[in-house]
Amino acid sequence: MKILVTGGTVFVSKYIAKHFADNGHEVYVLNRNTKPQLPNVTPIVCDRAAIDKKLDIHFDAVIDVTAYTAQDINNLLDSLSGFDNYVMISSSAVYPETLDLPFKESDTTGKNKFWGDYGTNKIAAENALIKRVPNAYIIRPPYLYGEYNNVYREAFVFDCAEKDAPFYMPKDGSMPLQFYHVADLCEFIKTVLSAQPQNHIFNVGIAPITIKQWVELCYSAVGKTPKFICVSDDIEQRNYFPFYDYAYILDTTLQNKLVPTQLPLDIGLKRAYKWYKDNKDRVRSKNYFEFIQNKLR
């Protein structure tokens, strides 16, 4: 296929572009050319916030990873000459935190107090796309992880494990977290493009696990076993832990009917750590260790 991937230089969009290029597809990436480009793709250099040219290529598929607002959607659609399929990577942030768990695709979207404008802008982007491309596919993942992840999440726990440091765990560590490896995201996109399912909005993700279980798997990927120190709930956990104090679970029934198996989390984390060991400079670290040292010890 001839595929356009928006982005293509950072984490999710980079992994997707590389995956499809490595599997023999002709991949174009649309970005500002401010970061190194993948070797086997064709860059279209422009800012999607102000695309000043018509993209005179008919794409078999557009995989839109970097649509964060309605204007992002409209700018790209106005510039495209033609395409057969459109897949937008949205977010679980479109669901209000007040909904009953698990969140279903049929639930009404709305503002989530934890995600704020990010979530409401994603809703607006989804709506703009549905209005103009009714047969587009929208994918709503939970926390994405894996190779190329430049967000300091599993990398922080890997650092704790490498330091043989105890892990400062929010409360009793029972809050659920839900993840999805970027390789699974690629497989799901491929399945949607080939199967053309009737449903056009999909939650994706693996079965949720607790914070404690996730940390144990991250330490295990480094070959270590954590010792836990529980932190009371009167301390804001985002100061020392990479996730909000917000438990959500996505219903992935529709996903599982199309793709019943996903990468086991322990294997995915081992892959993530293997990449991280050689690419620590590509991850934006945060001052969790400083807060722990000054406020928790």
C-alpha cells in the first residue's frame, strides 16, 4: 500500500511508520523535519497547522497519529487529493472520568478532569473527522508503551530497578493501569485496513493490571525484584509516579473479536527495556528522584 503517516519521528508515529515501511509498504511521513527521519520513508516536510500545498498523491491509507484538534483534521483533509482509508489514533481521554467502568465505545464522550483540554480537543478532532469522512476508523488506546517511547513512564521504573532503589508506590498499589504495546497497535491497524469492520470506533488495550504488578514486571525486565514503600494518599502521586491518581478501564470486546491475542506485558516490557538501555538520551526524564529524595525519604 501507499501510506501516509502523520508525524513519523517520535514514539508512536515513528514506530508505525517504520513498521509499515519494514513490511514492504510505500510510506510517506508528514512532519516539520525538525528531528531525524527514518531511512526508508519519504518525508513530506510541512507544518500540519499551516499546510500550504496540495498533496498530489492518492494514498491507500492515511494513518493520522498527530491529530490533536479539529483544525488539525480539517487542515490535513483540505490538503489531501485522495485516499481510500483513514485511521485516526485518538485516546481514552475522550471518556469522562465519571462514567461507569469499563468505558465502552458507545458511551458518551465528554470532558475528563484529569486530561482537560487534551481530551476535549481529541473529541473535537474525532467529530470533525466523522463529519467529513464517515467511514473513517477511530482507535482509542490506553497508555501506549514500547520501543521509541520518549515519555518517562516505564523508563522511570527501569531506572529505579537499575539503581536497586526501593519503589515508592502510591498507597497500596492496587489502582489498575491499562497498557497497549505499539506493535499491537500496528497489528490492529493492519487488521482494520484489511477486514474493513462495520464498527468504526474501537477501544484497544490488554487486560488491566495493578500498579504493583506493573512495577514488578518492569523490575523483572531489568532482572531485579522491587522492595516497596507505600506512600499515603495525601501526597500528589504525579510528583513521584508517572500516572495520575485515576483508575480507568477500557472495554476491549470489539478489539478482541478482530484481534484476540496481544503481546504479553512481560515480553513487551523486556523489549522496551532493551531499547531504553541504548537510547536513554531520547527519553524526556522528570525529577521524580529529586522529589523522592527531598520529600519522601
